[in-house]
Amino acid sequence: MTLISEPPATDAPRSPGITYQQLLDTDSRPENVPDVLRWQNCQFLGDEDIPVSRYTSREFHELEKHKLWNRVWQMACRADDIPEIGDSLVYEICDQSILVVRSGTDEIKAYYNSCLHRGRQLREHDGNATELRCPFHGFCWNLDGSLKQVPCEWDFPHIDKAEWGLPELRVGTWGGFVFVNMDPNCEPLEAFIGNLPEHFQKWPLENRYKSVHVARLFPTNWKVVQEAFMEAFHVVATHPQLLAGIGDANSQYDWEGNFSRAITPNGTPSPHISFVPTEQEMFDAVSDRRLDQAPYIVLTEGMTARSVTGNGARMNLRKSIGDAADELSDAEMSESIYYTLFPNFHPWGAYNRITYRFRPYGDNHEMSIMECMFLEPYDTAKPKPANVPIHWLGIDDDWTEAPELGLLARVFNQDSFNLPKVQIGLRSTKKPGVTLANYQEIKLRHFHHLLSDWITRP
């Protein structure tokens, strides 16, 4: 893989401490460090404030509905969520209901989830059927969208069966995900995602199954929640228990086209702390060890937090990907590598299992859904395990009510504590804009540059 690398200016302001590229030079398996981790591509995007109205205004929500969500490629589901012919899934965004259907062994279609007779939703829930029949009066379509049956057909001589196929959306797939687009004139998905597939060549997302899928409602605009998971700048105040073992302010940020990336190194200390932690302290900080617990692993002389993390992760991965695990570097096993594909899709790199999706809840500009999925590798010589169903949490629920999230549940609780209060503060502020850091919040600024472009298009 060849990626054009444009490192940031050497005289640009940066946090004290080791750079991410310098940290890569210390990897115990330097020959395994992939080119994609050496790739750097970050240019200054200005320092203008982001209008507060983007988070609080109903008018801006309407702009997003019509200029963004009705035109942009967006992830609807995993292809394995609808594995059998006749399986369907309801994907909702703002006031639109979309029905994604497995119409053939290798064919997926997406329709507006509305009967052409009186408009009733064809499906309210996911499931399997041999046809798409409206529960109201019985109008029926084949899985390929062609009209199958009109009840009392004698009373509808004005219906042209050839013209009564279900209106379709554009559909594309990448990495085992299904994307849909309501704009019939949109660019192909392949052009929209650009070089993103090259970044995941070594870590194929299609060779995963969904072992966890948790969704939680928030009383906030969707961008407030999404942006909390796009940077490591918040770690020092929100997740202080991690500081001995996370290089938060030494994260590397990059962007290109419609996607951006952050790499937050683990097993290295935060430049915010005033002491030099031991390798044991760095390892314990990122391994979910409580102070009243004995260490999971006792590091002896010569062992480092990053090499121990790498060796343990490779051992576990070998059960599913075999000898390919030995071709992975400590960096791939240790870092938080989090991508954002505009507008709301967040797959993590390497073999970190996390994928996020953020979207408005219904047509409410101050309500949102955050989803966290774990994509687990598996032995491809065996049948792929089935995806788990989604586990919904309400506004007042605790993330620990989804124990399948493990240590992330407690970390999410720390994040979640802030988010409703951000929305309240944005409604109350007399300052017209949100001020972003030039580098550590550049993923947010990149997102807003793209959003500005979409909402100003004709």
C-alpha cells in the first residue's frame, strides 16, 4: 500500500513529550508497523468558531435533513444483519424510514418504507418475509420491489403495474457494512469513501461478526455526542484514571477527503502528569485495574507496557486469525485508532473491536442516538457467528446496564455525565460560537468544514 504522507509543519505548536512517530520507532516489532500508521496528513483548517446554532437551532436541523441526510452516504447496517433472502431491517434517520432488504443471495436493496397506496409503513420491525405486504389494506410487493398484488384490482384501473415498483435508494457496501443514499444522483460510494479501504487492508472489517451492539438515547444534539468521541483532548479532565498510561495530548490527527483519523497511544504517559510512571503503572492504568486489585500481570525488568499488551493481544487474536497475528506490531495491538467517515460513522482501526454510529433520534434536534458495536474477528475456516441483536438503553439508563461493554461502560459513564450539560450550556451561552483547538480538535473542525459544504450546496 502506498499512501501520500504530508507531515505537519515541524514548527507547529505541539504538546511536550514523545511524538507518535517517535513512539513507533520503539516498537518491539518495527518490521510489522504498517505504512498506514506512518501516514501523516494534517493541514491547518483555520481557527474560526463553530456557530452555537448548529447544536441548538431547529432551523439548522431542517438544513441537515434536506441538505445532508437526504443526500449523503450513511451506514444503515451490517450486511450480516440481513443474512437470509427475505430478511429486512428498518433504518430511520430524522423523519425518514428506510427498509433495507436482502432481495437475493448477493443482492441488497433499500426502499422508502412506505406503501404506495395510503402511505402506511410496510415494516415496523426487522424480520424475514417472502414478500413486502402492507398490513393496512394488503398491497404487496416482491422482494425486488416490483408490484405483486393489488387488492380489489378491478377498482384500481388507474394503476400502471409497471410504474408501481417501490422507489429505491442507492445502496453500496464496504467492510461488511451496508450504506444507503437517498440522492439518485449521488457519487458512487467508492468515490465518497476515497482511500479509506486502503487504511483497513491489513484489518479487514468484512471478516468480523457483531458480538455487541448497544444503543443509548441522549437529550442532546447528535453532534454534541459524536464530537465527544472524536478527540483525546477531554481525557485529562474526564478520564483522569487513564493518565499514567495514555498519551492523550500526544495523539496524532490526520484527515483526507471525507474521513479523518486520530491515533491515541497507550502504554505511554500523558504529558499532563508531573511524575514518571513505571511500566507497571502504565500497564495498570489502561488495563482496567482498580486500586484494590492485584495487577493482572506483574511486569518484570525489561518488559514494557506496550510489548506486554502486544504479546497478550496477539495471543488472543491467534485463536481467530491464526499466524497472521504474528504479523501485527505492538502499536496495532495497543493504540486507540479511531476513524470518522463523514457524517456519522466511526470504525476503529487495527483489531480494536469498536465501531460507533451517531444520529438524531427521530425528528428531534435535541435528541440523539449513540450506538457502540464490537466487531469480532473469527476463524474464517468455520461458519461466521450470528450477529447479536441491538440492546437499547434509555436516557436515564446507566451504561453498566449493558455489561457486554465491559470496561467501556464505566468510561462511557464518565463521558455521558458531561453531554446533557453541554446541551444545556449551549442553550444558555451568550457567546455565538464554540472555540476549537487548532490541532487536538481538528477532527471536529474537519467535520464542520464538510458539513458547511453540504448545507450550502444548491
